[in-house]
Amino acid sequence: MSLDEHDQMTHEEPVAEEQSPDRRPPADKRSSDKPSNDGGGNKPDNAKKPSSPWFKIIAGLLVLLLIAGGIYYYLSTMNLEDTDDAYTDGRAVTIAPKIAGYVVALLVNDNQRVKAGQVLARIDDRDYIAARDHARGVLDQAEAQKRAAELGAAIARKNFPARLMQAQGQLQQAQGQLFQAQSDFKRQHAVERAATTQQSVDNSTAQLQLAQGQVMAAQAAVQEAEPVQDNIAQTDQQVSQIDAQILQAKADLAQAELNLSYTVITAPQDGWITKRNVEMGNYLQVGASIFSIVTPEVWVTANFKETQLNRLRPGQHVDIAVDAYPGLKLSGHVDSVQMGSGSKFTAFPPENATGNFVKIVQRVPVKIDIDGGLDPSIPLPLGISVDPTVHLK
């Protein structure tokens, strides 16, 4: 090592010690870095700001408004009961044919307004016209038979007494012939054989037997003709039998005419045609629904909870809001409360006496009649949602 290098090494300054990141400057230095409170006008960071009086006033007013709003809401709703489980309701009359046949005329469209008695459709009536004419012919025939039976009964009232008299007269005639035959028979058998002939004896015997037979026949004829009134009653009974046939024929004719009238399907009352499922040429079966008629009368069925029924009474005023028409405000009144919950009239009502029981709040249908607010230009279909509010006072 040279002298110059040794001098350079001895004159090098020592390396400064690296400051650790965890090390902080001395306390006196940190304190000297903080701003001074003397005459600088700056306050320390941890000093609290004084609260504004307006903040307290506004907060108090808000609390008072909330309390007043709660009191107002309670007072304004304490006499109201409402539910959103409510729907419009009404009567839908199902139209079904009473006879079978092909549709030959269809005179209405979907949702058309109809009047009571208006013709809606026609069924082919040719078969029913033929049935009516046949029934009418059977009735005419029965009436003709009745006239003949009445004429026979009138004749019988004269013939049967005459037949009795005739039979009685024939009996007397036969009895006279019998008396003569008996006299001849006695005479022929009383005389001497020399005074008569065997032929005369035999002839008197034959005449006696013949006269006896005629008397017996005449007596039988009298017996046959004696029940005059019974024979007359028999002919009258024949007339009554034909009367029954006439009644039956009239009933058949009336049924045939009724079936013919059923070929014209008319509206039973005013309303709108809905659910039309028939077309021209369809073959209709008896009792098959072809369309329905919704009547103009509409009401609201509201399903209130059982806990809401305590103060509900018929006649209470109701405000009704319609979900489909927010601008339509209806008014009505409570008509009646159904005598049974909705679950009671379901197809399979719950059996609460079996298994574990869980209490469920039931709903009871309440009928609400609409008194006003309806707009004729706005349709109010059945089954749309409404929100009724009942005024309990």
C-alpha cells in the first residue's frame, strides 16, 4: 500500500447509520413540530365543536311530527277495516241446449250485449217438425175413436134394454110352445094305442123336447140381457179409456211442440255473451254449455280475516278501489256476511280433529253491494281485484 492510499483511507468519513423505520424523532422534536397554542389562533385536533341550537330544534320538530303522524294515523284508521283479498263477483248464466241437433244459425258474437228474449242461435228443426206432426196425427186419431165410442155408448143405452125385452119375449114364446108341446105329449100318451099312431107319439115327444130346449135358450138369453146397467157402464169405460189415450196424445203433442220451440235458443235475461264455444254447423248435445251470459248486476266478495269481523255489520259504508282502474272510485255498503268460512265449503275441508293442529287465521267472504261510481263506458269484468275499505261507524 502506498502512502497516498493510506492517507486517503484515513481521511474517509464514517458511514452514517441507517435510521430504522420504527424509530421516531425525539420527543422534544415532535413537540416542536406541533403548532403552538400561543397566539396562533389554531385549536388542537381533539377539541369538541359546540352543537348548533338549530339542529336540536329541527330534531325535536321531527320527533313531534312523527308522534303527531302516528296519532293521526291511529285515529283515522281505528274505524276502518280493509283487505286486498277481494274481487268483483256476479252471476254468470250458463246457456245449454235442451235438444240435440246441428246449429243452422248463430246470431251473437263474443262479449256482445244481449237483451232478454233475444234469439242467440237456431238448431235444425226439421226432425222436430215431423215429430210434432206425428203427435198431432195420433191425437186426431184418438179423438175420432172417442167420438165413435161415445156414439156406441149412446146406442148401447137404448140397445141393451131392448135386448132384455126381446129376450124376455122370446122366453115367453118358448114357454108357450113348451106348454103346447106338453099338452100334445100328454094327449098322445093318454089315448089308446089304437086311436093314434106311433109316429104321432114320437112326434109329440120330439116337440116337447124341442120346446124345452127353446125355453132353456130363452132363459139364457134373458140372463145375458139382464145386466143392462153393467153393459152400459162397460161402453162408458171404453170412452174413458179413449179419453186417457187422448190425454197421452196431447202430452206427446205438447212435448213435440216444446222440443220444436227448443230449436230457437234465446237469452233468459240481459247481459253479455262470454265464453262462446259454438260455431255454425256444430252438432250440439243436450246439456252441453255453448256460452254464458254475465248479468249486469255486479258486487264485491271480500275475504276478511276472522279477526276483522268483530265490528263488521250489514249496511256499513264501503269505499272500493279497483286495481284495473285507479281513477275509478266506487262506493257501496256491506250486504251480508257468509255463514261459514271459505275453507268450510271447499271440496276437501280440513280435518282439524286428526293429526297435529296448527291454528290458521280463517277468512270469511263478505258480500258488498256497489251503490255508485260505476261508469257505463268502463267494463267491470268479474273476478278482478279490488280494495274495499269498510267504515265501521
